[in-house]
Amino acid sequence: MSQPPSLRPNQLLARMRAGQVEHLYSLGNFASPRHVDYVCGTGKFQSIWFDLEHFDIPTGDLAVMNMVTRAYPITTIARFKALDYQAVMRVMETGVGGIMCAMVESAEEARQIVRWAKFNNPNPAPGETTGLRGWNGGGPDARYGAFPPGDYVRHANNEVAIICQIETPEAVARLDEIVAVPGVDGLFFGPGDYAHRIGQLGRLSHPEVIGAMKLLAESCRRHQKFLGTIGIGREHYQQVRALGAQLICPGGDMRVMNHGLRELTKTFL
């Protein structure tokens, strides 16, 4: 007799809490089930980042790509601007392991995201953050009603990561307030947008950019939250790793495509 499906612990959160490093592959322009299957099958990445902020990835397609990852020890994260309750709820119901909320600039924004993302729970576990998320236990994230409601709610509240992206000087000025919000698991620094805002477009290793990231790292340590960012190229990767970044994205589909085409044309150029 087959065993009922189980609610898998969030491996990304487990690694972050253990002080380990995880590598994140980003998908936007070329997001597809086959691309997801290929990347997962390499065994080189522990998590996949679906970029819904800059690319039009329909909710149904996102759900299918999440289903593909269930065959692997992979955690998925969806990045988008959390402007309203429905946007947060629909992304979470696709079965992602975490949400990365773009351009968070205040503690109130972070608190609102947590309220939208967390269920009310009459019997919360110690340290569990609750919220006002609308009830639906019939989606892919609940395996279509296969789990007892209490188990599903507790799992969703404790095993789906909430990450706030810090990308502006305004957000850096309010770092401690944002990272201290209960229910926020970590921060993700966007050096590209930050460099753009301070007039240093494209200079990811500019001293002011690295200085801002250092402040994030210190704040995360104080509040026992994890820090993520991008690490583009070996030198920049080593730089952000030395600052304490644990969740690091070295690139994804566009970077692989560009590098691959350049390598391919070496055959005849």
C-alpha cells in the first residue's frame, strides 16, 4: 500500500539556520519545466529562484515548475513585488519554498507581507509567527487537501521562507527595523539596484555598495537572520562570501546563455 504524501521540511531554512552556504540559480527569460529539470538534475544548486519581478511567469506555469522540483532535493523561491494580499497568496499556493519580496523599504511593509503570508493558527508552535492569510487547503502546496488542516497550517507558517530584498539607501537606513520583524527569515541584498540608486550603475564592488552590504551582514547577525545576495564572477563571489552571505546567486539562465554562446562561437571565430 502506498504511503500518503508528506510535508517536506524546508532545506534552505535548515541550511541557513545551521550557518551553511546555499547556491541559488535564477530563472526568468528562459524559465520552463525542462530547464528546471535540467538544472535540478546537475546537482550543482540547492535552490532555484523564479524571477516574477522582471519576467512574466504565469501562476500556472510557476506551479508546474514547482512540481518538477519535487523529484529533487531543491527549494524554490519566487521573487516579486508584494503589493497586495492576492499576489502573495497566489504565489505561495503554487508550492514555493520561499518568497523574496522586492524593494522592501520599511518595517511596516515587512509586517504587512508577513500578515499576508502567514495563517492564523489557534495552536501555534513555540516561536511560530501567525497572520491573516486566507484559508485554502486544496492547492499544490497542501497536496490538494491530502494533509490535516493543522499540519498544513503549521508547516506553511514555519517552513516557507520570507525574505525581504534590500535594494535602496532608504531601506538600508531602516535595516534593523526591517530585519527584526517577526516572521522575516532573512534579507537579500540587491547590489545592482543599490549601485544604480547611488549613481554607480554596474559597479557591484564599489566601496559604498560593499559598505551597505556590510551593514546588512551586521544587522542579520545581530538579529540571527540570514543574508543572501548575488555573487557575479569568482572575485565578487568571494567578496560577498567573506562578508557573511549564505544564500548566493552566481547567475542563471541569461548568464549561462551568454557564456555558452561565447564559448560556442570560439569554434569558428
